[in-house]
Amino acid sequence: MRRITALGLVAAAAVSGCSSRESAASDNAAAGASQIQLTDQRGNNVTIDGDVRKIAFAVIPAPSIFAAVDRSYDRIVGINQSTLAANKGGMFATIFPQSVQSTVVAGPNFVPNVETLLQLDPDVVVQWGDRGADVTDPIEKAGFPVVGLKYGTQQDLETWITLFAQIAGKPDRGRELVEWHHTEIAATRAEVAAETTSRPRAMMLSRVGDAYSTTKASGYDGFQFDLVGADLVTKDFVSDAAQVTPEQILTWNPEVIMLSGFDESTPAEIYADPRLAGVKAVQDRRVYKTPLGAYRWQVSSIESPLMWQWMHEVLYPNTAGADLRKNIKTSFDNLFGYSISEEEIDKVLRFDLNAGSANYDHFRG
């Protein structure tokens, strides 16, 4: 039976915010606080003076990962506009009510608002490290240390966890979380190896208006669809804009479609689109909106082990599914110090949108 290992994750003490960079530096000096030195994903050596009390994130979904490492939102003072939207739409606002009041420091293009950063005066700013100097230089010229990140692989995600644990001063917590991911990868691979049915053809799909787009195998979906035992039909798909026509979807003929959490698309809309009436996933009513927990489960996040279990059980509905709800409850407690209710689990699993799709009662309490 499927399970998620708690790994003895323990709550960490919350660290409160401070008034300014100058007063924080003075306090740290008086306390003899040492510098934090780390190497980011640009390969740059980054030095942060003393204890980190305020941190700004221009990237997504980094705040929820840091909050899980810290088991607190107290140090987070700035976030991306997209993160704020996810916070308001999912469980994060319930777990950390202050998250919906967070100041926005960057928009969808990740260009930093330096004026806002100067007002917030964070001890460190987390930004993409592989999108050019335009998004990092202005921050560094303003005098803030920048931790540059890369996105796309499970290793990148684990590096984020490790870097955030260094910033938070909680390296053991970082190691525990990474080990949890490793344990769940091994468990998922074992379950896939034990399946006796053929691998379903599947894809991730976005819909905005009448236009469709999808994901490429070169991104995180290439890893996680393979991990959970699916043949990603977009494996050889090439498109700069990721747009895909209904005719192409018909040609691929996926057996399962998972809908992006970054738009408002619903299974009902897909079932009602006459252009997709010949797609097997539509005919069999196997279209599912991806869950929204503390963050959108679709992308690599601290909650990815829960996404892998959900995906595997959507793909293989005969797999015992009673444990997912239990694992969500255990994980939310371990990650965020939050006791999630059965009604809230229904919300995470998007029963409001998925109840009419095949076999979704599998996930009921």
C-alpha cells in the first residue's frame, strides 16, 4: 500500500522580522552572528551578513518551499505576483494568512521592482540565475545579496531546498526534506514496476479561451510523468510558444489529460469542446484538474511527492488510494505545522471540478 514517510520532521522555532538592514546588522554584530556563505546555482559565491530575518522572492514557487523548510512565513517579506495569486487560490492563505498581504517584488516577467525592494530592505533576494543579468544586476547594484536559481529538474528542486535550509540556518531540516523526496521517488518507481497494465498515454494541457498549450518533455513533466508510469505524448513536441492545436491533440490521442493549475480550465470545458470529442481521454472522461495545495502541485515543489502519488493513482485507478488523504494530512502537519481538515483535502484535490471525471471517487474520504 502507498505511504509517505514522515522522516521525523520536526517543527522549527519561528524567527520574527526586524526593522532595518542597519539595525539587523547591529544586532547580529552584538550577538557575534557569523556570515552565511553559500554557492548559488549560477556558481556564484554569495555572502549574507549574519542571521537572515527578511527574505524576498522574485521567483515561483520558492516561498512555499522556504516556508516548509522554516515551518513559518515570518521571514518572507516579498513575493512574485503569480505566487500571490496562488496563495489566494489555494491552502497557503489558510495556513499562513499573512501570505495574502505579501508585497509584490516582481511580476510574471520576473523583472524586480528595485524601489519596492529598497523599501522592504530584505537581507537576501532570491531570483532566477539563468534568465540574464537584467533580472539580477539591478538587485545587486542596489546592495542586496542575490541567490540565483535554476528550474527544470528534480536535482534543481533539491538544490533549492538545500540552499533555503542554509539561508534559514536549518541544514538538518533541509536534509530531511530531500531524503523524503528520495524515499518517495524510490517508492513510486517500485509501484510502477509492479503494475501489470500498459503505461497510459498522458499529457499536461492548458486552455485559455479557445487556445491550447502543453508542456515539453525537456521540463519537469518529462521527469514526473515517466516517474509515475505514463508515456508523455508530448515527448517529441517542439514549439517555442508551447501552443498546440486540437488536431495535434487528436493525433496524440492521450488516454489521460491533466489540466494546468496556472489557468482556469476545467474538465467540463474539455468534455464540451467538440474539437476534442474524438480524444480517448475525453470519451472515457479521464480529464483531471491538477491539485492546488500550498502551491500548484503541477510544478516541482515541496509537495511534489503528493503530486506523484495523485498522478500515479489517476493513471492506475486500481491502485489502492485510501492513503493519499492520510498522506496529505501527515505532510501538511510535517511541512507547515498545519492540521488540514477533510473538507480542505477535498478542496486541494479539486473535487469541485473533478467529481465528474472517471474514478475520482477513488480519492474520497
